Amino acid sequence: MNPHSYSSLIKAEAQRLGFDFCGFAKAEFLEEEAPRLEQWLLQNRHGKMKYMENYFDKRLDPRKLVDGAKSVVSLLYNYFPSQNQLHDDAPKISKYAYGTDYHFVIKEKLKELLDFIHEEIGDVHGRAFVDSAPVMDKAWAKKSGLGWVGKNSNLINKNNGSFFFIAELILDLELTYDSPIEDYCGTCTQCIDACPTEAIIQPYVVDGSKCISYFTIELKDEIPADVKGKFSNPDSSGSGWVFGCDICQDVCPWNRFSKPHHENQFNPKSGLMEMTKKQWHEITEEVFKKFFHDSAVTRTGFKGLKRNLEFLNETS
Ligand code: B12
Ligand code: SF4
Ligand code: SF4
């Protein structure tokens, strides 16, 4: 077998496992990203996400994560839901957090893909990553031709939009590499115009420390007073966000092409979509556990969610 047949084998198995797209890039130093990441960190765009300062060199070079790495296999996994929260005035959570935490779901699939590679191809050394190590997920997916990085800084696929998780395998196996595609943002600025906290400070650059996702998930301290009243959609319809934020993706015209996912584990627990504003504000630890015990919402926890709800309440 040769790199071309290995590539076809891996792509077919990835599809069988439920990944929507799979592409390959040569494992090398991320030359274009290096000065941009450095600037982003120097300007403190990561705020209190100190983990972003760690492993600067590894983050930019997959060969420092896996000895002898030759290829990065990038994989997209769709999480676009078929149902949304029923009540417009209820506090909003990001679509990615409706069901079981993606880290668990995708890790299992990556393990299966690695096992398949070992069985079918042989002695390949590799590691699997899903937002679990210093890897620049979007940069690799872009290099592998799975989409372009839009002005909202998310990876967008021309056929399916941006509601995807990105995962990788880094392998010491040579493959046939894919080519990046064009940027299809054109003159559009809808995401920049819609962001209520002005976190997209220039096209393609998000100041992480100004993003609602940062305030509601990553920040452990009190949410700063200067963003009070800014967690709602731009037309101020409905309630605000209490876990993550989807605004810059919801307004993106390419997300008209999003199709519902087929992953049962991403479906919300029964009753979650029907929660009313009152029920959200009165949520108990018991109800929190019922809905979110295995969800990404555990990252902020019951205490964090209560802080976010109170922050909304103070401003509404
Ligand atoms: C830190 C982080 C955050 C932070 C900071 C966001 C950010 N944009 O960096 C916060 C908490 C705010 C966040 C929020 C979200 N995140 Co996040 N996050 C990450 C994480 C862990 C690292 C991202 C990173 O490396 N940032 C560092 C900066 C420097 O990188 P960057 O934003 O890509 O910056 C590039 C551009 O700015 C560009 N650039 C800079 N200057 C210039 C100039 C020009 C001219 C050009 C063209 C480009 C350019 O170069 C930079 C380097 O490549 C990744 C997982 C991972 N390991 O990669 C997930 C990840 C990016 N997040 C993800 C998701 C889903 C989200 C949210 C949608 C969640 C939500 N609903 O709330 C939001 C979206 C917010 C947004 N618009 O970006 C997904 C994105 C999937 C996709 N389709 O792209 C990822 C890939 C996780 C995953 N594995 O699926 N996130
Ligand atoms: S996720 Fe929300 S707050 Fe963050 S950049 Fe997008 S619109 Fe702005
Ligand atoms: S809203 Fe427009 S500018 Fe923003 S990412 Fe989508 S296409 Fe690009």
C-alpha cells in the first residue's frame, strides 16, 4: 500500500464512524500562525485563560507533540441541532452544549479510528486530540481543505456552515495531502456587526477576553460591570446567553447550509428545550445535574451557571 491508498482507507473509515469531513496536512511548523498567536497573547486577548500561554512551541509544531510526526488528520463532527430552545425569553445556552460533552463522544470515535489504522495499516505511532492539548485546531482543518477561517474566526465549511467540532490525529504516517480552499467571506461583515460585546476587534481576530463565551464559561471571577446588558442578540430580542454564545455563527449566511447532526448523544435531555425563563432562574442543583451531569456545561458548573443567570437578571 502507498500514501494514497492509506488516505482513502482512513477517509472511508472516518466517514463510517460519523465524522462529516476528514482531510490531511503535512505535519510542520505553523509559520503563518506563529506571529499571530504571539501578538494575540502579547495583547492579552486570552484574558485569564492562562492555559493559552503554555506550550507555545508545541502549539505551533505537531512534531513536538508526536515523535516523528508526518501528518495531521483533521476531522469535523457536526453538532447542529434539529431542535432549539422553545421559549424566546428563556436564557440561552450554546448549541454545542445541548447534549453529552463532545470531548467524551469524539474521543471514543478517535480511539476507534486509531485502532482501525493499527489493524489495517500496521505499526503507526499516533495520538488523538479533541480540544484536549495545545493544538491549533482551526489552522490544521484549514490547511486540510475542510473550510476557511471566517471573519468570526470560526472554521466554515462551504456545504455545511460552521457548527462543527474539530478533532485531530497526529501520525508518523505519510499521507496524500489536501489543499486549502479560498476564503468565501467576501465583503460580508454580519458577524462583526452583530457581536454585542465588540469582541471581533478586526476581521478574523477575536479578542477572547471580550467574548460572551469567555465571560460565561472560562472566567471564574465576577463578570465585569462594563458588559452588563450586552449578553443579548443585537436586536435585543429574547433573553441573553448564560453558557457560550452562538450569535456570530447564527448570523453567518453560510450557516443557512447547516444540516442537523445524527449523533444521539448530542440530543438534549428531555425537558431542557422546554425550560421557561422562570424555571431557568429557579434552577436547583438537582435539576442542573439532571440536565447537565455529562454536558460541557459542567465546565462552568452549577455555581457558574447561577452567577451567569444572576448577571442576566441584574440587567434585564
Ligand atoms: C481559546 C478558545 C476559545 C476562546 C478564544 C476564542 C478564539 N477565537 O481564540 C473563547 C473562550 C472566547 C472561545 C469561544 C468559542 N469557541 Co473556542 N476555542 C478555543 C481554543 C481552545 C483555542 C483557540 C486558539 O488557538 N486561539 C488563539 C488565537 C490566536 O487563534 P485564532 O482565534 O484561531 O486566531 C487566528 C486568527 O486570529 C488569525 N489572524 C490573526 N490576525 C490575522 C490577520 C489576518 C489578516 C488574517 C487573515 C488572520 C489573522 O490567525 C490566528 C492564528 O491562526 C480552540 C480549540 C483548539 N485547541 O484550537 C477552541 C475552538 C476554536 N472553539 C470552538 C468553538 C465552537 C467556540 C464557540 C463557538 C463556543 C460557543 N458557542 O460559545 C465560541 C466562538 C467564539 C469565536 N467567535 O471565536 C471550536 C471552533 C469550531 C469551528 N468550527 O471553528 C474550537 C476549534 C474547539 C473545537 N475543537 O471544536 N474559544
Ligand atoms: S461568540 Fe458571541 S461574543 Fe463571542 S465573538 Fe461571537 S458574537 Fe461575539
Ligand atoms: S458572517 Fe460573513 S464575514 Fe462573518 S464569518 Fe460569516 S460570511 Fe464571514
